[in-house]
Amino acid sequence: MRAGVQPEPVHGLSSGPDITLEELQLAARNHSMPLEALQYAMTPVGLHYLLTHFDIPRVDPAEWRLTIGGHVRDPITLTLEDVKGRPAVTRAVTLECAGNGRAKLSPRPLSQPWLFEAVGNAEWTGTPLRPLLEAVAPLDSAVEVVFTGLDRGVQAGIEQHYERSLTLREASREDLFLAYAVNGQPLPPQHGFPLRLVVPGWYGMTHVKWLRSITVVNRPFRGYQQEPAYHVTSREDELGEPVTRILPRSLMVPPGIPDFLPRTRQLGLGTQVLEGRAWSGQGRVVRVEVSTDGGRSWADAELGEDGGDFAWQSWRYTWVVAAEGEYELCCRATDAAGSVQPLTTRWNTQGMCNNQVQRIKVVVGEQLVPVQPPVDGIP
């Protein structure tokens, strides 16, 4: 933090539905996953959600170095080839932005205006973090590990690199790793090339991209992205609770076909198979329920393929549609810890952790709107 500069409120508020120019600029830079991409067990990289706080760094892999040091006995510096030469792991991990669902809150916190699509599931390849921490030998008084990215900018008047910390105990979990590939390909620039942190089960703000250093410290880290950002609080004058693990969520592939602007779905009568994905960072999903009447009644869906401890799993539900009309479809997940998606969520100033159920408006008719023939040979 620059001398004399105090943290400003993390977000302003919008009392109305209109998107501000500032939000539009963020929405143009970042993108969510189209809900129809839920049909892929592994999200294609170009469809995976993306949030970048500052500019995407351009990195020369030959010149890039990762330093691991700080409050340790044996600091080290690694090249990209050094990292790739270490034991490798590949894990399927679902990443979700902590602000997913922010645009559904009222008043709306002014930031990236996510609906519910800020998510993706991919196979990440890299090297485990714990052996690297053991190699540098943290001193007895070490308490946290700070991960610093190459991306740099200003937020709330504070000039900063993007950086976050984990407790030494959390950073030493077996499942954390440093990823240099996704879905079998090198990390693309927007996803953190040449190296990023992957923290399975935690919201996306923790998975620091464009890593340049890992620093063991002997006191709690208080950088801006750690505090005051990424906290759940209803008041600007209190810090609240830190955002950590992903809350349970289920999303449905929108059925039928969409009306272009409102995205209302059109369906025909008869048997419709509803399907989607569900996940949680607090334990595997053990139940998914579906409602076709806006959440007044619920029925169990059938759970499908299990993506593992930290990846989403599929579900499906057969809906026999006997009457024309308008319907509101919902789905909700329950995880192994007993947490259930709520119908509504508690409002908070930063718009964090809104895992309220998805609602899809559907219009059912006897038949879908006829497909118009191509015009002048254009398909």
C-alpha cells in the first residue's frame, strides 16, 4: 500500500437494473461459461470462465523464474523446465468465481456482473506444491505462504501485484499443485501462462495466475486481495467472514431453444430430459433435486458420472410435460457435509458466495416454432 492511502470500499452499489459503463468494461474483458457447455464433462478451454483483475502479462518462458523463499532455510529459484521436470499430477478440478451470482443481488454490488455461469471444469496438470515447500524448509515460526502473480494494477487506490495467501497447513495439503497445462495443452496466456496455483475446492480468487514468487512469512498476510477483498459482510465498516471453500451448486443445461434476447426457453410437449452438473468444495455432491414449479415442490434427479473429490458430476431428470404453459425450472445440490443450496441468499456488500438456486423460464407449446428455410442460400 502506498503511504497515506487508505483502503476504499471494495464495491459501490447499483439500486437499479442498469449495467454501468464500468461493469460493461469488465464484462467485455472477462467471460462466463455458456450454460450449454455443461454438456461437456471437461470444459473446453475457450468456454471456461475467465476473470482477470488487471492486464494479462506477456511472459517469455525462457526468461521466467519462480522464486520460493522468505522465512525458510533453503530458498530456491526454478525455471519453467525445472518445474516441468518434477513429478507431475493431473487432476480434474472445478473452478468457480467467488462473485458468481453477484448480478442477481439487489442492490447489485458494482463489480464483474456475473449471473451464474462463472464456472468451468478442466483437467489441470502440474507439480505438487507440498514437496517444494518441504524442500525450502520453512522455519518454525512460519505461519502463511504468499502467492504473488505477475499481473499488476490499481484497485481501491492501492497499487499492487495480485497476491493471496494460505496458511502453511492449508498450503501443505497433498492436493494443491502448480499447473502448467490444462486439458492436455500448455496454459494459454489468459489462464496464467506459464504457471498458476490450483487449490482444489476453493473459490477462484485463490488460484493465483502468472506466478512469479511463493513466499513463506511469519505473520498473517494483509494484502488487498486478502483483506478487505473477498469477504462476506453486510456492512462496509466491518471485515466479515473470509471467502474460502466453494458452496454447493447445481446448474441445468437450458432445455429446448432460446428466445434470442430474453433467453426464455421454448419446449414442446412430451418427455424432456433435464440434465446438468453439480459440485461443492465442502465434500462430494450426494443429492440433486429438480423443481418444475419454481421451487414449490422437488423431486430427486439421478446422479451420473462422479468427477472425483474436486470436480463436478452429472445428473439427469426425466420430465413428462403434459400441459402447455409457462414453467420455472430449478435445481439444487446437497453435499456430503449436509449443506443445501438455498432458494435465496443473504445479501452482502461484495456480492460473494451467492449460491441460490438457478431459475430457468420455459414456455411449453404443442410444437416448437417451425424452422425457417435459409434465405438466399445462406444457412
